[in-house]
Amino acid sequence: MQAFVLVQTESNREPIAATLRGIEGVISAEDLTGPYDAIALAQSDSSRRLSEQVVESIRHIPGVIRAISAPLIGSVRSRLEMAGTVEAA
């Protein structure tokens, strides 16, 4: 299972993408501007493990206010696989 995780942090925080990349299960991460401060692509063997371990690890980073997961499904996942962004299941 793979999901994007949208992350909001406290105001005036340093970028956190590098910290996100250090979490087990995070494939890639980028800092953003706008309502979310970072986005991570995460992978786990189940949606439960993704939520309970990967997303919870992100929520425990100092300064993180919210982390919301958005699982990849259907054609989006297929396009990412074809682009070589994610591994085929």
C-alpha cells in the first residue's frame, strides 16, 4: 500500500522534507508552500501499518500539527508505476 501524506507544521518552522525522508516507510518527500508544508510518498505492507506506524511517526516530529494520508488507488498508482516513481505490487 502506498499513500501520499500531507503535512502541516507550526508557523515559521524550518522545512521538514529531509526529516520525513529519514522515517522508515517514506519513499520520498518534498517541502511545499500553501496550506500544507510538506508531502511524503509512503509505503507499507498494509493500510493499518501505514497509519499506525508511518503516519504516527510523522505526527510525532516536533512542530508537526497535522499529517493526513491519501492512499493511492487505481489509475493514479498505475501511472506512477509506469513512470517508475513507485514499485509495482
